[in-house]
Amino acid sequence: MSLLVVGLSHRSAPVSVLERASLPADAKVKLLHDTLAAEPATEATVLATCNRIELYADVDKFHAGVAELSTLLAQHSGVALEELTPYLYVHYEDRAVHHLFSVACGLDSMVVGEGQILGQIKDALALGQELHTAGRLINDLFQQALRVGKRAHSETGIDRAGQSLVTFGLEQLAVGTPVAEWAAGKRALVIGAGSMSSLAAATLARVGVAEIVVANRTADRAERLAEILVASGTGVAAVAVPMARVADELTRVDVVVSCTGATGLVLSADDVLAAVSWGAAPDPAPQTPAGLDSAPAQSPAPQTPAGLDSAPAQSPAPQTPAGLDMADVVARLAAAAQTHGRIADAGAARTISAPVEADGCPVGPDGRAALTGVDANSLELHGTWADQGEAAAQRQPRRSTRTQPHTSSVRLALLDLAMPRDIDAAVHRIPGVRLVDIESLAEASADAPMAADVDAVRGIVAQEVAAFGAAQRAAHITPTVVALRAMAAEVVAMEVARLDGRVPDLDERQRAEVTQTVRRVVDKLLHAPTVRVKQLASEPGGAGYAEALRELFDLDPQTVASVSRADAADPMNDDDPGRAS
């Protein structure tokens, strides 16, 4: 076995690089064909998900294989090799097996323990089989990975260490509220009808949304998914719509989950802004902040700023509302803003995002005076305060902006599970919109607690890697053993034929007895050496025993090679009892 894997994942590369390096279906097909056309690889398949791209191959030269697979990944992903190289990882032989088994168990997932990766491994194997790029090694490896993943989920509580990416994403949208309570009665739009979108739709139905609208470029797939949802017994209503209806549906739904294979944006910031603005209620009537007397019916005349000459005679004399002192008004406005989060501004109620500091700005945060008549010194103070506030905002890390929930109610919740992204990241700036995407999920799960069952899964992976390596090393010597037994059978047949010439008077019963006796002798002589050589070959460093056996018995290399080819073409390879359902 010379298994090599070259890839990148959410652990080695930023989301921006993963997004650019994503492989559409036609690129995966071309990548596999080109990999087999390359000299070092004899079989291959590719595992491409929203947070990993890995090329698996059986190679005869390690260094040449690494160089060739890295170049092919760069070529088909469209990311320059020199830019991609710092994020690539390489695993070889047993380390490559260990990596895939860990991936299958969910240990390497963004959300530890999620089970969706098993379906993606199944898809990778099916693609290699369909394109005839998966041979004996890839078939054995990926089928065993599926069995290991299932074993981990059935024998441990790894499921408790994390959830599927969809469930985790919905939890992030719910912001601390139980998902079932948050989802109850909501209307959802699912964009796409592939495996991830189907999982998202099924999860939404299970947690209790009232209606699901499925939009997909292929109408038949959308309609089929809608039919499955209706027949699921969850009580959800489901309909399919064409992609052209997405903009209209956005105005009707509360939740959107998108996961398509599109190379460009499916939802722009303008699309989302238009949807949440449609049918919006007008601004509320002006409110008087608590703790302040009602303003006079007419607008107060502007007060002359201190230190300035009086206005010309023809202008109305400046008036101060009876019983109010301007400094006192400003102070009370600031106090009201601290208490209620709102401050009167030019006759309209405006929400402010943060309380005013004790020595803060006496003017509204958008740069307009809280009320007329503020003096020049206060306006200058506002300019300084605003500049400092903007600079402070720019110093805040982007993560805090992306991961904090809106203080106002969420009008539209968006979950983007696509890679590259389906939804413009700029929508998180739109009031009333909450966006959770692959990047924010990575941030949210970075510090997620690990369940104690993870250690048990790691133990299972270690056992299975050792067993797989032993089985592969033993299988490596099998063609030699088969060739040895074929040679022995040929010798028996030749000697029985010679006996017939020497003793022609033997009847059929006597001849059969002699033939069986000779075969038993040969079998007994070969039994112990062949069993022992398989045991030795399964141990690390046991690959040399096959060569020793060929030398000792002078076996024809062509015979051994023909047995290997026949074994690799065994139709039983198509069976997959361990594949995820």
C-alpha cells in the first residue's frame, strides 16, 4: 500500500481560500481523470465538502506523487500553487488511513461528531467507482472508513459531542433559544435540493417549522424533495418553486437555508434588503423621552450660541422654552438615552446603538443636533466624539460584528452552508437580518467543548487503522500465495498424469484415491508456511516476505501479476455492506 492524501480543510486554511478552491462536479471528474493520467497514481478519488478538499491516490513514488497531486489540485481549483501550498497537508500510508478514519468519525469536522460526513465519503467512493478511478485500495479504504464511522456512532456517544452542521447552524440562528421553540410556526425557504439542502429541509421539518418552500434550478428535484417532506409525517407543508420566485418568497419567509453548487452569489445584499424592506411599517410617531416635559406645540426658536453677536433685528429674537435650561436639557437627553436607548432627534424617535458616556456627545450619533440651539463648543465636542467612536469601531475585530446577535428583533434569519458562499456576507449589516455562514460557524465551534466519548472514538480509530494496515499487508502477499498453490496444483496434475502412463491398470477408484493422497500431502506441506507468511506479512515491515517466497519457489512474476489483476477485478468489490444509507 502506498496511499497518499493531499488536501486542505477548515483546520489548515481560512474560509476565503477554501471558498476559492471549491470544486464543482465537472472539475472533480476532470481532476480524477488527470490524476490517473499522471505517472505516479494508479487509482484515486476526491473528497470535496464545504470545509475540505482532499485527493486520495495510490502512488508508486512519494515525492513525485506529492508534487503531482498538489499541482493538480491547484490547477483544477483555480488557486495558484504558490498560494495554495502553505495550506496543504500531506498524509502517507498509515497516517493517511488514520486521517480518513478520523474524518469518517467526525473527529476532524467543524462540528465534532457530526454524521453527515459519512454520506460525503460514500459519495466520494461512488464517484471513483463510477469513473473507474477507484481500484482495490480505494474501495477497501473508503468502505472500511464507512464501517469505522458507523461503529464510532453506534458504540460511543460521539453524537453528543456535536451535531450536524445544519443543526449547529440553526442553534446559532436561535441565539440561545431552544431550536424547536425558535422554529415553531416559522416559514422557511430552502435553496437547493442536493444532499446538504435535503438534510436542512428534513431538519427544519423535524424541529417544527410550519411551511418549507424548496427552490432549485432543476424543478424535478425540488418537487421530489417537497413530496418527501410532505410524506415525512412531521406535518410540515412543503411546495416547490422555480429559482425565479426566490425574491418573492424572501418577503414571505422567516428563515432561509441555502446550499447550492453555484459559483456566484445566489442572494445579494440588495435582494435581502429589498425583501426585509417590503411592506415595512412607517417610522413610529415621535415620542417624548421619559423624564422630560412635553415640548411646546411650536418649534422653539434657535438660541444664540454663547460668545456670538445677536441676530439682526429683523430676525425673531431667540427664545428659550419656559422653565428649561439648555444645558439641563442636553444632560437630561443623555440620561434618557442611557436609560431607554432612544433620543429625540428632529422630531423623530431614533434608536442609538450604545449608551452615551458621562462625558460623551450631547448630539445624536448620526451627526445631527439632538435639538436646535446647541452651541459651537458642543458641536465641536460632537465631532471629536464621533471620530473617536468610528476609530474605535474600526479597531473592533470583524468576528465580534459577525457573531453577535442583533439587539433588535430578527426579521429574516439566513443560514448559508454553501462553499463558495451563496449569500453575500454584507447582509449581516442589514438591520433585522441575521446571517450564519461557514465562516461564523467555524468561529462559533472553535471553542466548543469536547465530549468524553471523543477519547473512545480515538481508540476505535487507532484499532481500525492497525487492523486495516495488517489486512492490506496480508493482502499484498495473497497473490504470491495463490500463485504458489497454483504451481503446486500443476505439479500434482503432472505427476498423476505420469502415474497413469506407468500404471495403466488402475481403476477409477484407485486412481482417485492416489490423486487425493498426493494433493493432501502437498496441501499439508504448504499449509504452515503459507499461514505463517501471511501472519509475518501483516506485521510492520513484513512486505519483504512476498519477495522471499517468490525467490524460494522460483515463482513466475507474470503469474503473480495476473493473479493480482484478477483479484483486483473481483466483482465482490462492488459490494458495500458498510456504506452509509
